Amino acid sequence: NVHFDGAGTFGNTNCTITATAAALSVTFTSGYTATVTENSNITLTVAGNFSDNTAHTWTLSGTQNIGQLTISAASTITSGGKTFPGNVTFSGANTKVLSGNWTISGALTVSSATTLNWTTNEILSCSGLTMSNTLTGTASITMTGGTWSGGFVISNNLTFAGNITISGTVQFGTGILTYTSGTVTTTSSTLNISATCTLNTSGITWNNLIQNTGAMTITLTSLLSATGTFTIAGTNTFAGTFGFNVATLTCSAATSATITLVNGVTYTITTAFNAFNSRTGSILLFTSDHATIKAILTLNNGATCNVLASFTRIDASAGRTINTFNGTLTTCLNINAFNDLKTVSKSFVQ
């Protein structure tokens, strides 16, 4: 257990970390007012509590110009209002608890399945998020810059508040995904929605969207936009006061599935609507969530339509007529249903 308290033999002596180091815990008290310097390519690993304080100064040395801190065990992280000047890694499958908001200058890497909880609504702010394993918990994450990457699920509330790049396929689970400011670059990126969540991402245009297998509710508190394909792989309930605007909607459920849309809300498909599993019968149902009021599903004129589905209280009158095959219609507008021709057998007696 390492304490910097300004007392004892060394008092307020400056400290330079010149080699990879590990400690059971690290504590800075208000009595320590000197400077701690971390050399390049050096990682300080803390296998327990990390408690910082604004009284002292962090500096960096060398061309790397960024510190490295790994918290490898269950821990209470007390920021003391201090910014850590570098990258932080959460390792070890355990729980970390924030005591006070914590800002790190660099990126957060989650290398082992981690739970990050708050004490009283704490936020961890970082410039970059690398998901090499899953992250869940009550504490919120705010990205002020950098890149979000890695195919593992984050289920904490996540906010974008800066110029951010989203790389490859990223996964979001339970929680609220929010855009507040900055430029978010999503070229060739895919958002995989893996659990019931709320999306408030106005200002972000995704490349592709995937609703993972398993029934869930996606609450939209702003328009959800994508230049590519929104793939819905199972039963899905949309909620909230906004819809989506996507190039292609593909419903690829392997078994019977119901897609529930919010009454009076508009959902727009600009290029292609694909909704089927087999030719022999409809296993998909698109329905409004209201007993009498229709949801608005708009297929742009000129868009392609390849649909085997049933529709209940769906209004498609604002765009191209939706033609569905082997489905049933209940109280719909601008949707036509077609069925297989029946083969009639006759017996003749000589």
C-alpha cells in the first residue's frame, strides 16, 4: 500500500516513476503537494483502491507524453477532483466503484469483463474507448474525443461530447446512448444494439445498424439515421416519440417475429424494404402499438420491395405502395397483399 501524504522521512519530495511498478493501493492525500512524474512506456498497476487529490501535480516525461495506469482488482477510485494524465486500463473480472467524477486525459481500455458503478451519479470522462471485453454498471461514460472501437458490449450510459471516430462494429446494451456535441465520424461502422436501451443520437448518421437476436425494446428520443442497412434479427418493440430514417430495412428473423411501431410516428425507408424468411407463409408482423391509431411506415417511391409479412394498423400512404406476399392486412393504408394461386385437383370417372 503506497501513500503520498507529505509526512515522514521523504515529506513532500518529488517522485519519478522510472520502471513498471505495482502496488496494492495508491493514495494521495492533501498533505502531499509535490510532483509525480511518470516516464514514457511505464505502467503503474494498482491491485486495489486508487485515491487521488488535487494538491499534487502529475507530469509526464519522454516522447510518449502520456501516462499508463492499470487498475487490476476490485477497487474504489476516488478522483479527488484530479485528472489522470494518460490512458487507463481496467483488467480483472471485477467491480470498480467511482467516488467522485473522474477525468482521464487518454483512452479507457476494458480488457476484462468489468462492472463500473457509481456512488452518487458519478461520470468517467475519457478521450477514447477500447472495448476488449464487456463493461456494465451504473456509472456513466462521457467521451470527449478519440475513438470508440472493439466488438464487446458496453451497458453503461454513454455520452458523446466531442470529435469522435467510431471504428468497425461496436455494441451497445442496456443504458442510454446520447449525442450532445462535436463531430462523430461513423464511416464503415456498425452499431449493434444488443439489449433494451434508449438511443438519443440526433447528430449521428450511422453506416449500418443491427438489432441483435432476442426480443427487446428500443426507445428513440431522437431520429435514428443510417446510410446503409438496419437489420432487425428478432422481435422488436420501438418506443419513444421519434422513428428512423434508413436506406434499407431488412428483417431476418429465423422464427416468428413481431415488429411494433409507435402510433403516429414516421419510419422511413429510402432504398429497399426486405422482410421475409420463407416463401411458404408469413412469419413477420408489423403492427402499431395502439388499438386504433396507425404507425406510419414510408417506403420512398422508386425503392425496391421484397416483403412476406403481415401488417396491422400501418399507414404507408406517404410513399410507394408496399406489396406483401402471403401476408394478411388489418386496417392498413397503401399496402396490397398477394397470395399463391391455389392448385385445384379434379377426379374424372371414365
